[in-house]
Amino acid sequence: MAGGRRGILRGWRRRRPALTLFEVVAALVLLATVVSALLVAQGRALQQLAELRERDQAARLVRELLVQWELAREDVTQPAEGTFPDAADWVWSRTVQPQAVGMHDDWVRIRVVASPRDRVSDPVAAVAYEWLVPPAESVPAAPGRDTSLAGRTTQ
């Protein structure tokens, strides 16, 4: 009997678990979807990183320019534009508008905008600093320090 059983077992094949063609195709579609989503996310992250680096550079350039103006005691209440000495591929512009503050209508709003030379009209690439300058006769200047350049960043 033992020999008969072996013969039965030898002829019987065990069925191994296997994937059907449909399951293989579905797994490949799922894998392709996940990989493409990861690639899109990576591309967006790299784009945002480049934009942040650009904004950081623009902010640094404008801060340096403001310090230069303060040290040179430049009249910042006049519109102007130019390029940055250390970054020729960046440009800046200064606009001036009258601004009423409380009972005084003789304050001045100054806005300095820095942007890459090739994207001057792109508001996303620009960094702007704005501040108010009081009328010279109403606020006494501190000795040796011009406080008119104390501004805030708007981005």
C-alpha cells in the first residue's frame, strides 16, 4: 500500500499560487501611477526651491541696497531704477507716492522692487520693500542716523 500511495502522490501536482495576467497588468498600472505622481511632486518641489532661492537672493540684494543708500544718505524720496553692483542680472526700481497718515498728508510711501532682468514684469519673481517716510520738518533726525529707511518687506 505504501508503494501505491507514492504513485498517487507522484502523479498529483501541487498547485502553486500564481498571478493572473490581469493582476500583473493592474499591479503595473498602479506602480506607474505611483512613480509618475512621485516624479511630479519632485518636479514641483525643485521648482519651489528655485523660486525660494531667487526670492532670498532678491531680498538680500535689496537689503544691501538699502544699507548703501542709508550710508550714502541718498535722497530716497525720488524715483529711480538701476542694476545691483554685485548682480548685473538683477534690476531694481524705486517708486514714490504721497501718502496721508492721520492728519498729515505730506508723508511719502517708498517702494523698492527687485527682480531678475529677464522677468521684470513677473510679479512672482519680484521682491518688494515698502516704507513710509515722514516729512523732514515734523520728525527730528537722530544724530548720525537716518531712520527713514526702516521699512517692512511685502512679498
